[in-house]
Amino acid sequence: MLVAIDARVIGFRRSGVGEYTHQLLKHFSYLDTEIEYVLFLNTSFKNNQFEELTSFFRTKYLSLSSEGKLFNFLKTHGELPVRLFQLRPSLFHSPGPIAPVFKTAPTVLTIHDLSFLKFSDIFTGLQNSYYRAFVPRIARYADRIISVSRNTCQDVIDLLKISEDKIRIVYNGVDIKYFSRSSIKREDLSKKEESLEKYILFLGVLEPRKNICRLIRAYASLPAYLRNNYKLIIAGSEGWLYKDIYSLVRELSLSERVVFTGEVPDNELPALYRGASLFVYPSLMEGFGIPPLEAMACGIPVIASNTSCFPEVLADGALLINPLDEEELSHSMVRVLTDKELSSELVSKGIKRASLFSWEDSARRTLEVYRELLY
């Protein structure tokens, strides 16, 4: 049995889909040795970043070496289906909502969220048109759809008119051994604490959906003594429509208090989380939301949105707020930073909640979806 996986998303910036794909592959390598896997990768993929993957899986590189939206489109809908037709795998898995528009193999499609249908103004016009035109068609021909939360599952049913019979809910996970207090070397944490003042942390790709501008305005409205004691660290790579974020920081004269780190290497993330006094994630919509769970696993109090998947995934492990209400967000930040009892309660509940999600379980349940089609 041969399973082909479009793994082009790994090896680039840290994103939800990239982390999802990497973690599944890492666990597939020991959970099921009967299936033979082939990964489709870009030629720009750096083997030394993921040696454990390239040593276990067969790899095939798409020959179009240039990057960019046009070449990615040609790879996905031109070269990839041809290569799949030649390979004749028993199953093809796309870990994101885009697969070749022409089906050439039994297909499993992972849909993380349908934000492009709910918030059209948070994408560029080209992005929005592309996803609206292709995702519904691809979802209809897919043999199985994996949804990373019940919230996303319901959106797929309601917005794409897909039968619930072919949707499987498989939650994402958290690497508890990696994202926990005991996993962080004392010297790494000491260096992080020495290099930064006390700080409030946000981690995610800089894009409109993450609601970073409202977070910045909420931070700006904190009492002066809290702004003076806590910087706002915004960690993550630049996505799209992000220039307004930088402009707002300059407009509010916060350049000395708001710090942009850019993309943070994976091996530095636990210490970055653990050094924070508070993690804030006011995203307008997510399919699952990995960063808040990672912060909870690290023992950091979390404030997150009360929309989309967050009540389902985070439950009482985080303080949930209306992401459109800057005053509520600012007030909640004040509460957590000044109320030790509330902060301790969030830490305790957050650690307990995060422990319920594991990537090994995600991988096992994904393999069960494969077996539905393979046997």
C-alpha cells in the first residue's frame, strides 16, 4: 500500500498547517510500518532540517524550482496530478484544503478552517477568489475530509454542503514533552529572562485574521504602570496585509514597547513561551489554534477569543474574550496581570487541558482514516 502526501508546506515558516504536517509525519514513521509513504516536496526543501523524515520516507521533488503563487499553482494543478497519475498511489493526502483540481487518486483532504468564506476581507482578492473557486470542488470529490475540530466540521457541512458521513474529526495535538516547564533547560530560560523585560506574548503569522491591530490598541490602553512593566512581544513571520500592524505601532508611539521578533526557531519556542507573563491570542477565527495550547502546556496564563474553535478546544483552560471588543481585551489583560489567584487558576487549568491533546493520538486517528479507504 502506497500513500502519497503533499508535504511541501513543511520546511518553510512555522504555520498551523506546517506544524500539523510535520507532526503527523514524525509519528507515522513509527506508528505504522506496513504503509509505504511518498512525500512530495519542493526542490528548495532543506533535507538537514528534517532528517528524520527524509530518512524514513521516500521523497519526490516537484521539478518547478521557482517559488511564488503562480508557480505554486502550476505545481499543484499541473505537475502534481501528473506525478500522482504516474505513481498510482493507493491514497493521496493533502494536509491543507487545496489539492489538484483533477482527482487522480483516492483522496483525503484536511480542512483546518473556512475563514475565506466567513471573512473575505482578511485575504487578498486573489487569495479569496482562488480558495472560493477551488476548495468547494475539491472537498466534493474528496473521499474523506479530516476536520481538526467540531466547529470546522460544522462549517464544512453548512458552508460546503458536504455530508457528515465522509467527515472525520481529528484534533491537533501538543508536544507536551517539548512544551512544558520541565523540558526547558534552566540556562535557556535564564538567558531569555535576562535578554527581555517582563512581557506579554503573541505568537502567529502576521495577517489580518490574527487581529493583531486590536491587540496592539488594547495594549496601548493598559494603565501606564503595566505598559512600563510589560512589553508586548509579537513573534511570527510576515504573512499578508501586515503593513498596517507596523504603521499602528508607529502611530501609537509604541516602538519602544512593542517588539517584533520575526520567525522564532522551534528550539527557542519553549523558553519564549515560558518567559512570558501572559499569552494573548485574539484571533478572529481558527480551525484549532495550536499556539494557545502550547502556551498552556508551558504553564502560562492564556487569554483567547471566545469564537470559532476556542471554547471547544481551550474550554476553561483560558480566559475567553470577545475579540472585537478592545476594552474587554484590555481589561482582561489587566485582570490576569494583577490578580495572582486568577493567573494561578488559569495556569493550573491550562496545563490540565493541554495534556488532553497529543500528536501521537492525532497521527493514530489519521491512520484510521487512511485504513477506511485502504482496506
